[in-house]
Amino acid sequence: MPPDDSPSAATATSGQRVRSSKLTRPDLLEMYRVMALSRTLDERVWLLNRQGKAAIVAAAQGHEAAQIACVFATDPSRDHYLIYYRELTTLLAVGLTPLDLLKGFLSKEGEPMSGGRQFPTHGACRNVDLFSFSNVVGTQLPQAAGVALADKMRGEPNVTVVYFGDGAASQGDCHEAMNFAGIHRLPIIFFCENNRYAISVPLSKQMAVENIAARAAGYGFPGVTLDGTDPIGVYEAVYAAAERARNGGGPTLIEVMVERLFPHTSDDDHTRYRSAEDLRQMRSRDPLPTFEAQLRKAGILDDATHDRIWSEAKRLVNEATEEAEAAPYPQVDQFTRHVFAES
Amino acid sequence: MAVMTVLEAVRQAMLEEMRRDSRVFVMGEDIGARGGVFLATDGFLQEFGEQRVIDTPLAESSIAGIAIGAAVNGMRPIAEIEFADFVWPAMNQIVGEASRIRYGTNGNKFAPLVVRMPYGGGVRGGLYHSQTIDVVFAHQPGLIVIAPCTPYDAKGLLKAAIRADDPVVFLEHKRTYRLVRGEVPEEEYILPIGKADIKRAGSDMTVVSYGLMVHYCLEAARKLSDEGVEAEVVDLRTLAPVDRETFLESVRRTSKAMVVYEDNRTYGIGAEIAATIAQDAFHDLDAPVVRLAGPDVPAMAFAPPFEAEFMLSPEKIAAAMRDLAAY
């Protein structure tokens, strides 16, 4: 491997990376690095939950490939991301640090997204336009249409990516948002991470059609269903959708089929509603070993790089855990602030 | 000064703000070619075009949700809900989302949208075109709730609402739209949000109200004046954050208090006003605080006698004033 192929320390937010329809070898290695960091952090926060230190965790494990691909195919320096609660990889990809996120999981002072008011990973970032707000599922969809509308009114060629799960697709807000986005040809990507379960309710009880993407036809824009464990395929689809959106081509619905490798949250037990066979098949679709094998086969990842990536991830997460655990809780006098504008 | 209706004042406020600031736009059902069902946006489509005058699908939740998103992304949307009675599908976006954006992001984001809605009864509107829904918004911290009753207040407060950096629910009593006329200055003015206004001075009792009921209270006060009783009428104008000081100061002078509101009585705005007076002006009171409001039926019924029974009137208010004066 030539030396300039080594993974850069920069994340997708650096703005240095030139986006094109094809991923480069450093891109692929960087995507793998963020996925490994996300997996390491995800495992850590579950541990902290089981130790009674983190009140609630919603794992992104199984969704990492789709999430990293979507950020890589768009531009965090100008695009808008309205995410939901299962987006740890997305948050790392746009530039949040393990320490930022661990402070959220432990509700510690200096948590950057909501100052400790919200559940972990909720609130908004300052440096990147990432907004992760409600637990009333699906409310972000019309809000995202509004974000995209504002860009369109000002003639700014930015893309809004709105993330949601299969559960949210049943909400009226989902229909209303897609309908409006279609009418106004808004620069928006509806990014549906379909893990086939709305907590415990399987797809067969959520919809009578096979794919959520099929609904796009009813709104007058394209919809595709992709394997969400394949980051390259997802990257190419999101890149094409973003280019079209920037050029006035309107919305796209991208449905990625992913696996939810853990229960809905740390308060759920998926063995109550998923069969042993279902769980076995689910584990066979973990995107990390698949992507790793792909990179090794292409000669992009060797043992030394692999070990360096994982040991670096562990070091970062260890250091961040230590610092977050040592941090104080937010001051109580802060919690009455920001009800209204402060003059 | 020009004399105009409440409706014309609302229209002019939006017109002036849209001319002044390209971030301001209007969206809602039938607001384009139709000019709004009450004509509040009459002529807007011709002047500003489809980009800034957006006829939306019939889908209230997304009207509010899209306005939130546009506001968070730097615009100043004015969303119209055709009738306040139709706001329920949007309630989650307004009460559950807009109110909490600044708070839930630790001030990283804010949503400066205005949601206008015509409300109120006395127009033969039946169950679904008569509702007074103010209290559900006023109970939610993070929302500014304004309910003017004169053309002067409507224009000055709507302009303030559009310029405010927080979400505003702007309630326009539809019976005042064409019924109430008043003077409005030619030159630009902005009224302060969160300030009540004493619409009539008096020394014998304080009557706190807002919306159409202010006009009924003023009429009742004129009748009582002939009988030697002078009622002071306080118009709240902003329901949240409420200006407690103005009505408390008035009650301390008059020693008697009445709250008049069109909504059904239980858990209404009157409960908050009466409780505040009981708590903070108890030693100044010469009589129990009176709540005069609608009956606790689910909504205003259609038949004329039903509607008349639900609605307060200057006569009903005058009778209650007499009782309070005699206490």
C-alpha cells in the first residue's frame, strides 16, 4: 500500500476530501475506521448502561455501514442532517468526538448537543447543521422539508438528509413531508434505515407492501431499496441523489435494509419477539466483518492497519470514558435557561 | 390616522414585514389565489409570487412542521391554520416540538415562526369553527401566545411576533375581524410582547379579559358606569408569558377582581389569573375573585339558542359586575 493511502486523522467534516461518484482507497479505509470507532463506542456505552452509569442506550450496531456511507456521500460543511435516535455512526462521521457523545450518555457538563437536557445523541450541533430532536417518531420529516424549502427559497445548493426508521414510515408526518417535498421538488434525501422492527412490531404488521421505497412513486420522485450492509452501494446511491438534489432534480427516497443487532434500546429484550432463527440470520448480516473482508480482498486493509485502527479506537474510547466519568454533572442553575431568547 | 378593521390590520402587518424582510413568507391552506378564507393575505400572491406565498396541501401537521424547519434554517415563516379548530393535527409540532427547540438544543437552535389562527365563537361556527384553544398553548413554556382585540394592537403585536426570535401562536378572534374598527397610525410602530393594556380605567373593580370579550367587558362597563360603578378593564393581549404586574397593580387599587374568558371554564386562563390574584393580592381583596366563562360542554353547539347560551354577552357580564359591585 503506498504511504499516501494511510488513513487520515481527519473525519468527513474536514472538508479536505474531494467528493466524487467513486470512493478512493483512503476514503474506504477512513469509513472503516469510523465504523470501528462507532462499534467500539457503542459496546462501551452498553457496558456503562449495564454498570448503571448510562441511563439509556439505543445501539447503532448493524446500521454503521449505511450511516457512514450517507455522510461520506454528502457534505457536512454545508448540508443539513436531521437524524433520529439510532445514529451513533452518523454523529461520529460529522465530527463529534467519543468524549462529546459519552458526556451525553452520562449526562455530564459540557455535553454539546443539549447541555444534558435530552437523551444521549439528541439536540443540535453548533459546527455542523445536525439536528436530532424529538422522541415522537417522525416529527423530523416535515421539519426537514422546511429546512430544504428554506435552502430552495434562497437558491442555496445544499442538501437536506432526513433519517428515519421503518417505524416512522407509518406516521402521518412521513406522508405529509414526502408529499410536500414532491410538490416543491425540494433538495432532500429521505434516508430510511429499515431494520424491519418498530421496537417489536415486524414489517408484516407495519405495511402491506414489500418496500417502503415503493411509496416514492406516489409522491412523484424516485425511490430505491438497497442493501444497507454495503457501504459502497449506499454511497453511490446517496451521492447520485445529492447531486440531483443540488441541481434542482428534487427528492429521493433511499431505503437501506439494515440489521438491528441489539434490542430496540437497553430497556428492551428482543428475545421476547424475535425467533432464534431470525436472530441467527441477523447476526450473519453484521456490516463490519463483511466490509472488512471486502477491504482485505481489495488489498486495502492488512493485519497491521486493522490492528492499528481497532487499538486506536479502543484507546480513544478508553480515554474519553475516563474523562466523561470524571466530569461533573451540569449545574442545576442551567436548566431554566433557553426557554426563550436571552436578551 | 387611518381607521381599519382587525382583519386589515393583520393583513397590513404581514404585508409590511414581507416588504421589509425577504426572510418572511406566508404558508397555509387557500392563502394564495383565494387570499385566505378570511382574506388576510388578499393580494399577496400578486405582489410576492408563489415562492413566498405558499398554498399548502390540506395537512396541518406539516404546515407547522415545515414552518419549524424553515425557521430553524434562517427564514421567518408565518403559517396560517385556517381555523383554530383545525390545529389539533399540528398540535404535536407546535406544542411538542416548536416550544422545545431552543431548550432542547441548549440554545444551539431556535425556531422563529409565527402560527396565526382565527379562533372564537359567536359566528354560527358549531363545534368545529368556534373553538377557543388558547389555554393549551399558554400552558406550554417556550411558546409566546398573543391574542389582540383591536386593530392597533393586532398590527403592532403581529409585527413584533414576526420579528421575535421564539415561536409565536397568534390568535385572532374571527368575530373581531370585521366587527371591530379602530385607528391605526400611518407610521410604523411595534408593540411590546408580554405587556397587558388597561383599556378602561375604573376604581370599583378590575375586569381581566382578552379577545372579543374585552369589547363585551367594555360595553358592560359603560352600562355599569350609568349605574355609578366604574370597572377597570385590563386586556391581557399576551397570554404567555403573561403580564401579571398590570392586573395585580389594578386589583390592589380596586380590591375586586373578575376574569372573563370565552373558553369553557374549568382549568382555563381564568384559573391562572384568579389563582395569581388570590396568591399575590389576597390582602387587597374585598370579595372572592369571580370567573365568568363558558360552560363545560365539549364545544360550542350550532343552533342559535345553544350558541347564545354558550357565549358570554355584555348583558351577562354586566349582571356579574353588578353582583360583584354589591358584594
